[in-house]
Amino acid sequence: MSVKPAKAARIGGLEPFSACDWPGKLVAVIFLAGCPWRCGYCHNPQLWRRRDGKTDWPALREWLESRRGLLDGVVFSGGEPLAEAALPALLAEVRALGFATGLHSGGAYPARLAEALPLLDWVGFDVKTEWAGYDALTGVPGSGRAARRSLELLLASGVAYECRTSIHPHWHDAAALARLAEELAADGVRHYRWQAIRPPAPLPTPWPAGWPGNLQDVAWRFADFDYRQH
């Protein structure tokens, strides 16, 4: 798969300071334009189309140079940042500036993730739902296979990660979340989070006592598990 130079990247936006996009680190978040999936609850639909991004990486890189010593790292998000063929070049340049590198991804392009993993320090991996339910949620046939392959590559790489599921009342109830947790545990996931979708929507109810949903009987399989509402 061809890799483009960093200056060709389609930039969709910048969050100059964030304390919640990489747990424990203060980072800048660079949003890359383009995503092959059409999840109905996406909170960045303006980044679906690559043509809506701008090729302004040189100016952004100059700004990052001024942030040395002030930021721990840079996270690339989207959209789906793996849709950007220049991602490896972007990661290499960010590392050369002395920043740690992070990625927010749903794993839509396993081959591109494999190219990026050696240049990454951390990945926030978005698990949409049970693998069998991906095609309906994303609107793209085969998306579940791609996401699961990407997760396999991530787990095998040794790169630090966090798997997250954004809860939506149409797609997730307590039973579905429990099944999903079982699947992830069986696949080797040990770091898992839930988060409420943005913009907020009513969450599935009623919740059993104890852990949200009925995950209290499977949460022990994870090194860490929690529910947080952003």
C-alpha cells in the first residue's frame, strides 16, 4: 500500500490541548479527514469526506515545534485516521519532533494499521459492537472482519492500547454489552472502557445492580474495566 508524504495529508481539525484523549497524558489531537464507515451516531460526520480536509500540515508542524516541552504527545484521530495514506509519514515527523504518538481508530484498514504500529506508542481502539453486528452499524459489508483483524494486529504488536465502546441505546443493551465483553476477553483484550456517545443520548435501562449492564460476572477478565461518561 503506497505511503504519501506528510504534506499531502488532509487535515480536518486540531484540538491544541487535551487531557482526556490519551489517559494520563497532555496531548494535541490532530483530526484527519476521511472515513469509509457511516455510523449513524458519529459525532464528527463533517470528517467523512477526505475532500473536506486541508493540506496544511507544514503550518501545523511549525506550530507543534513551538509546543515542545509543553505537550507529552500527539494523537491522530478522525474520521478514521487510517484512511490517510500519509499517516506513517505524519507519525514519523511527530516522533522526530520528540513527541509520543497516539492513534484513535476503529480499525477499518488493517494493512495500514500494520504500517503504523511500529511508529505508535498508544492506540485507542474503538470497538463498535459485536463483530457480527458491524455491517449493520457501519453500513459497510466486511467492516467487522476488518476491525477484528486490526484488533488482532494491535494485540500482537505489544503497543499500549485501550479498547472503548461508545454506548448507544439503539445498538447496545445490557445483554449485547455482556456478549461483547465476553468476545473481547476471549480475543485477549485486557483494557476496556465504556463511554457515553456524544452528543448524549439516553442509555439502556434498567441496569442491574453493581457493574453497569451485567458485566459484573465478566469484568474480572480485564486488567482494567470501567464506565465513564464524557
